Amino acid sequence: MEKTSKKFWILVLAIPLTVIGMFVGYLVITYADKYIQTNYGVSIKEASTVPAYDPTSSSYYGGVGMDSVTSSYIRNTTQEIIKTASMNMAADDMDKTLASIEALETEYSATSTNLQDSGKGADRYMYLTIKVEESKFEELYNKLKALPGEFTYSAIGSSDVTESVTDLQSRLTNLQKLETQLNEILKSAKTVDEILAVQKELSTTRTDIEAIQTQLKNIDNQTSYSYITLTISQSSTGTQLSDNEWRPIGILKEAGRALVGFAKFLGTGLIYVLVFSPVIAAVVVPVVLILKKTKK
């Protein structure tokens, strides 16, 4: 009877404890995601905006990866090149560093296309992307590297897209010749069916021409610019001993909310146990009955 009693309690406790454990894990993950999203403005599932490292690409200098999203097309007499720069730095005074960057933007007629400021104290980060004319790109890049602070990462990367541009231009020329031929055919068409058929081909050809022209125009609009992506963090030297004011009333309220949340958690767990109790009983009772009959 003693052995049967031990097996019985093991079976009775194992299933509900497993269900409760899974539920506790779900609540912990949900609370952690909500806390991070509330305090830092991002979710656990969101990817980091720090540039990725990809040493396998042939379009990188020094084996350092670059963000392919922020790129510009730089035209010279023979090539079409996508060129970007990226750097990470730790600054003692982040606000002063940002003011210096804004002064450099004014000096070089550059603009910030993206600026994000998140976190506080030692956890503060700033992300910005600077758009600058290609002729001033290297000079501005060197001026940024000369700013006070510790640079932990910097790189310049490029990708040659000359073949793509040449292909687009070749396709455009052929389509324009085809359009001219179709217009000549349209002039000599006599029946309604012939006219409609030629007009249909003309419409398709014109659509293809406009699509290629749009692609070439987008490239041409960016040929004179480069983009520099900066990630600025707070250095250990500039970090204050206490970054946040101690607010006991706020902490008391937070503790109260945590207590209420814990009570809700217990109540929710009990509800789940009650709801799943028929399922647990359907598994446990037959096992207990079988063990009793086996013992007899």
C-alpha cells in the first residue's frame, strides 16, 4: 500500500506541476518583453540596429561588415559604386558630441536622415545616419573620427554596381528601339485587330521603359551622396555614480503593482489548474485503478 501511495502522489503532482511550470515560464517571458519594451522602446524579438559583421563579402575594407540598407550611388566616368561608412564610439559627454556632429554637418552641408536617442545614464545610446556629398565624404569621415571619445569600430565599404547600370541602360535602349518600330507598324496597320494588337504591345513596352527609367533615375539621384552611420554610447569615464534620482514613492507603487501582479499570477494559475483538472483526473484515476488491480 505504501508503494502504491508514493506512485499515486507522484502521478498526481507531476502533471499539474508541469502545467504550472509552463505557465510560469510564459508569464516570465511576457513580463520581461513588456518591461524591456516599456523602458527601452524595443521588443525582445526586434533585431539590433548595430551594423552587422560580414567578413565574407568582397565589398568591405579591412574585413569589416557594413549595413547595406544605408548606401549611396557614387558616379564617376566609368563606374557606379555604392559606398558607405560606419563607426561606433563611446563619448564622455554625449550631448556635447552630438552638438559637435551637428556643427560638422553645417560645415559640410550634410544632413541627418535618421536620429534615435534611447536609454539613460550608462545605458544611453544614440544612432544617427549622415548624408553628405561624395566629394566631402572622406573629409567629414576623418573629422568625425577626430572627435573626442573612444572609437570601437569604424569602416568604409563599397560595392560596384556598374554592370547593373550598364544592363539597365542596354535594356532601355532596346526597348526604345522596339517602341519606335511599333509606332511605325501602327502607322501601317489597317484593321482594327491589327491596331489593337500593336497598341497593346506599345503599352507593355512603354510600361517597361518607364520602370527602367525610374530605376536609373533613383540611382542617378543618389550618385553624388554617401551615408555615414554612427552609433554613440556613454563611456565609463562620463558615467555618473548615480544616473537616476531615487524615488521611494515610485518604488513603493512599483512594489504594490508587483504584489498585485503576483496575486493575479497565483489566481490565474489556480484557474488553469481547475480548468485542466478533468484532464488530469482522466489520466491519473485510470492509472491508480490499474495499479491497485495489479497489486491485488
